[in-house]
Amino acid sequence: MKLLLGYIEEHYGERITVEDGAALCFYSNSHFMKYFKQYMGMPFTEYLNDYRMIQAGRLLLTSEEPVTMVAQKCGFDNISYFNRLVRQK
């Protein structure tokens, strides 16, 4: 699990799928999803999005880059999805 969390920290701006996470842990997709939720207390995609949102918030506070550029740098290719997550948080 430490390997996976380290991978997320280094590659959060890239496309990361459930399949990628499962492969890093040497689990099937379904077992990985169950294990991750049990270990971390939230689903994998929620954890990944929360981590990306934290990084996006830091970038927005410390840079002059437009919101769309920050969203893309943090792994959100769909700006409307990013906006929806911001409103939810």
C-alpha cells in the first residue's frame, strides 16, 4: 500500500486508473477496491480525487496560473468535473 500511495504522490497529475492501482498491489481490480476501502476508509477514486484537490488548492494559492491549467496539472482533464468537485468540497 505504501508503494501505491507513493505512486499517487508522484504521478497524481497523470491518468491513474483502478487497474493501475490493482497492478501496483498485485491484486485483481475487485479485490483491490475492497482492500483499499477497508485499509484507507474510502474508495480509491475518492482518495485520488481528494489528493488531487488538495494539490490543486495549493497550486491555486501559490501560483498565478489559470484554474483550467491547474486542474489539468493535477490530473483533471474535464474542467466541468473539476468544478463539480470544488463545489462539493
